[in-house]
Amino acid sequence: MVRAGVFPSSPLRHHHSFSTRTLHLFHDLFCRCPRLSIQPYIKALCDVQGFPFRPYLMHQFSSAYDAYLEVKARVRKLVAQALHRDSPDWRITHACSCCQYELEEDSSLDIRMMVAMDGNDSLKRVADSGVIERLDPRQAGGDYFLSRAAVNEWAEENWKNATPWIPGNSFREWVWKTGRCEEKWHNASDKNTGKSWAKFDENGIFLLICRHGLVLSLADMVKLGERAKYSLATMHHFLEAERRRRISNGEDGPPRGKLCFAYDVGCTNSKTVQCSPLASLAEYMGYLPAVGTMHGYAHERACQLNFLLLYLTGACHAGLEDGETCKQYFSKSNALASATRHASVFHRRQMITEYTYHTDNFEMYGNLSKFLRNHYKQALEILSTAESLKVRMRKAGIEDARIIFQWLEEEAAYLQNLSKEPLAETLQMEYYGRLVALKECQAVLKEARHAWLSYRPGEQDYTAALERTQRHAQENDFGRINKQNR
Ligand SMILES: [Zn+2]
Ligand SMILES: [Zn+2]
């Protein structure tokens, strides 16, 4: 029984308890500084009280804190019920007011919503070898986390005979067949997953997040599994909830505008989506695969032409959107790692969920106005350069900006028909590369000569070092020229 203002550390015989204020303070400190674990907090409380620290106090505090969070969760549920926001899909379909609250008078956008997804292995949990963990029937994770069973349904062995849906885009199909992103990107490969992570039970989390940083879906990544199932499961969680919302709202037909999914291996992931049973739902909801602008430049050129965010109409917003929201989120959530590494299954999820709930409702949501204001100001700054851009384009002989898309199409056709680099182009590139190197060598030689001439007697004697530098620069210079003359 919970007495007013006090939470006991055991359910039946109460000898010790913690005040609600003490628990509340720890909760808020942890949400603001996830590095903080129970141990330093209890030690600090002992210091304040002039009481020697005893390890059993941590266990007592942990039990009382579990009860406190359970009460908190039930209060949140009652508030949600009172506001009629307690349906299973409510949170995921109303997570972001900017992305998901559409007005009838809004004009339709090419891309109606942008989300990002990625896995992160910082929030691992070490498997205690030789120690049998006590069975804990409690489930944490709220409506953020997908269950392991829901994720495993999307393992390839369950759908490998599904009929692939091939979009009518021969260039994309060609990139899927001939592209080498799967070999190059470790993230897209399952080979490394099991080996290096064997000592961990949960290897991290997979995150689906909107472009404003509000979390849509989370899944635990567990050992020995292909990575594709996490992206498929979280995508299905979101897309199916959105589809159900449309039906319940009486909206007919597919939604207006595309739904862009940015992922650092968006190219290979899109191939998996098209081959999986998710394909028809993805097509209906306007799935548009993309690769974020930071990771995009490490992909092949043909892949970039298909998936780079910069080239997707309505996605990049003149460079203001990079599709790397997950990276920004992980840079903060990684601070949880020290607390989750040795926690139990239940407590690890409990910490991640509390942190996510707090970040969504007290940080990201509160920062939305600032986010929009800053982006609006940046957009105005970019628009103010439109005139000078026009002048520069005219000078370069470009009358209409739409020709840039034509260039991209021409480049795609060129790459598709290219079986081997033409000899003349290879030679031109090589010659240019050597000219650049020659210029660099000449600059070094000039500097070395200048240093030699400006030597004054009485200063420290660097003659030997200067002579050596000049000789090396000269040798490099002659080397370049001889190579080019050959
Ligand atoms: Zn690629
Ligand atoms: Zn959003």
C-alpha cells in the first residue's frame, strides 16, 4: 500500500520507504542527465544525511522507484483516457503536430512527411554468462517498443516466397541489380551482426523518428539476427497505424503526397521492402526511399541519382533537411549507455522509455516553435539569394532551372549505358590530377627557396633542414614533370 508521499521498498512488510519528492527528483535528474544511475544518487543522499552508504539501499531505492514509475504510468493512462487518447495507435499517429496534423485547407505537398530510421548499438545489454537471470514477468516499453515477436514476424525466412513488387523505374531496378552498396556498407550486411555482438543480449535499438526529432517507433536489436527485419517491423508499425487512422477518419484512397523514409542504407533497404509483404502497404502509403545527405556521398553515383535526398523534389528544402535526425537523437541518447549496459531486460527498457517520453514531451515538443522559426529564417535567407542565383545562372548560360533535372536524367542514362570508362576521359582525369599535384609541389619548392634566401646570420642555423626540404621538393617537382613527359 502506498502511503501519502512515501513509497515503500517492499510490497508487504514495510520497514523502509522513500519520499515521493526523493523519487521524483531522481526521475527528473535522470531524464535531463541520463548518465546518472541510482548508485551515485543514493551515495549523494547518504552524504547529505551524514549516513554511511550501504549497497542494499540501492536495491531498496530501485524497488520503490519501480513502484513510483508504475503509478506514474497509470496516471498517464488515466489522463489519456479522459482526453480520449488511449487507443493503441493514438501516440504513433499523433506524435508530431507539424508532421501529422493536416488541415483541409492545406495545399498538398510533394512529400507530406519525412521520417528517418537507423539502428544504434550504444544501448547494448551485456549477457551475464554463467548467471541465470531471475524471470521477470514485467513488461516495459509502453507503446514505443515493438515486442520481439512482432519484429521476428518480419524475418526473411517468414516471407522469402512473397511476390516482389517492382516499381516502374528501370534505372532503379538497374541500380538494385548492379549496385555494390550492399558489399560496401556494413550496416546493410548481416555478416558482422552475430559475431561481434555475441556477448550482448540486446545489441542496441532501432529507431523510427520524424524529421522534428519525435520518436515514432522503437525496437530492440537482439543477437544473431538480420538487420532488415527491424526496419521492416518499425515501418510496418507506423504505416499500418497511419492506414488504420485514415480508415477510421473515413478518408478514401491513398494519401496525398509521398512519405519519405531517410536511412543511411536506404538503397538496399528499399530493395528489401519491395521484395517483402510490406510492398503493397508501402506503395499505398506513398513510400519514398532516400539516403541522407551526410551518408549519401559515400554511395555510388548511380545510387545517389536514385536515392540522395538532395535530388528528391520537395525533400531537401534547399539544403535545410539532411535526413540525419537519428544521428542527432543518438548523440544525446548514447548517454544512457552506462546505465543500461548492466541493467536487467525490464530496467533497460524502462530507462529508455522514460528518457524517450521525457525527450518527446518536454524537449522536442517544446523546441518545435524554435525549430520552425529557425528554419523559416534560414529559408528567407536562401530566398533572398534568388536574384543573384538567377544572374549567375544566366552568366553560365542556364535559362531554366528545370534543365538541372534533365542533366540528372542524362547522367543516369549515361551511367546505365556505360560498360567501361572511355579512355579519353580517364586520361583527362589523370592529367588533371597530376597538374594539381604539380602545383602543390611547386608551392612547397617556392616556400623552401624563400626560407633559404631569407636566412640571416646570427639566427639559429636551420641550413641542413632547409636544404633537405628544398632537395625533396625539387625531386618531387622533377618527378612529376618527368612522369607527364613520358
Ligand atoms: Zn547506395
Ligand atoms: Zn515531425
